[in-house]
Amino acid sequence: MFFEFGIKDFIDILSVAFLLYYSYKLMKVSGSINIFTGILVFILLWLVVSQVLEMKLLGSIFDKLVSVGVLALIVLFQEEIRRFLVTLGSHHHASALVRFFTGNKKDGMEHEDIMPIVMACISMGKQKVGALIVIEHDMPLDDVVRTGDVIDANINQRLIENIFFKNSPLHDGAMVISKQRIKAAGCILPVSHNLDIPKELGLRHRAAMGISQVSDAHAIIVSEETGSISVAHKGQFHLRLNAEELERLLTVNN
């Protein structure tokens, strides 16, 4: 049997391992790791009962549960499945392939677009003005934009500061920057329910983490309590950033 092990079998095992690892990583970020562990335990029991012990009655019950469970899992993890497909379609290589066939060019953020954002965040941090800015990348944020007020203006430091001024009607929501434009403000973001987020971080940080878990966007947070600047990206926080660190983070991942 050992000599029948070929390159196809190796690729098969590697693909399954990658799928399990990615599923584990996705569930850990979304806070569903206990459900994922329970599913693995159930599958292991099913294999032992039906394949190893060959219990026909209990095995048939497990078979029925598995057939129904697939539909239940699709309903239960519809957001995670959607996120996986969106991530797959918006991957850099996939996006490059689509742009190659369509002839569209990538609309990336330039240094002159990033600096007004950085300077506005530094200024608001010194004044302890709370802010939440989401920078769109490959994954479109049209659903988020529709929850706020459309602005569609050039990226400008003074405009950003005015929008997040404490008496402004839009200062409580999130600003979305897309394709080198301030698309909207006062937007509502999905809030992360990850229990690993430190308790001292407020609702803005949880909203930033939420959007970073369902998209590839950068979410910049200016704390109203401390004035510190943080960034949430791909389900991770980068806390207490200075101007150089914020600029580098937004530039390198652009």
C-alpha cells in the first residue's frame, strides 16, 4: 500500500489539511471555534462508528444526521461561507486575472491620498476626537456605503476632521474611503463578537474588527478616551500607532 502512494494522494492530503486549517482560522476569527471543534468531534465519531466499529443501526442514524447536517451547516455558517467566497474572488491573484481579461486597472491608494488621512488622524488624536475610517481595497463595501450618507468628495484632511467633529451629525458612524474618494460617512459597520478583544477597547474598535473580519479593508480607529490610533486589518489589531507606523501600515498593505 505504501508504494501505491503517489503525487495525487499527496496533493489530496495537502488540500484537505489546507481546507481544515483555513476553516479553523476563519472560525477562530469569527468566534465560532467551539462549533468548529464540535463538528470535528462529530465527524470523528461518525467515522469510528460507521467505518471502524461497523455499527449498522447507529451508523445509519449518523448517516442521516450528516446528510441533514450539511444543509444546517450552510444555514449556520452562511456568513463565513460568503466571506470565504468573497475572499477567494478578491484575492490579489484572482483580481489580477480578472483585470487582465477585462482590461481594468487597479485603483490603488497613492501616497498623496494616504497622507491627508494620516494627518487628520494625528490631529484628531491630539484633540481626543473619536473617529472610524474604513479604507476599501479589493472587496467592495457597497452595502456599508448604503447605510450612511453619500459624500463622494476628494480626500481632504480638513473635511475628514469636520465630519468627525463632536457636533457633526455624522461623527458617530464610520467613514468609507474607496477609489481615492471619500464615498460616505455615518455608515454602520458589523460589530465583532470576538471574546478575545480586550475589554478596554470600545464599540468603535469592535466595529473596526467586525469589518476587518468580513473584508480586506483597513479600519482606522481614533480613540475618544485616549486619543490613541489603532488599525484593524484581517482580523487583527495594530494598537497605539504613531504617524510613521500608520503611514507604513496603510502603504505596505495597499
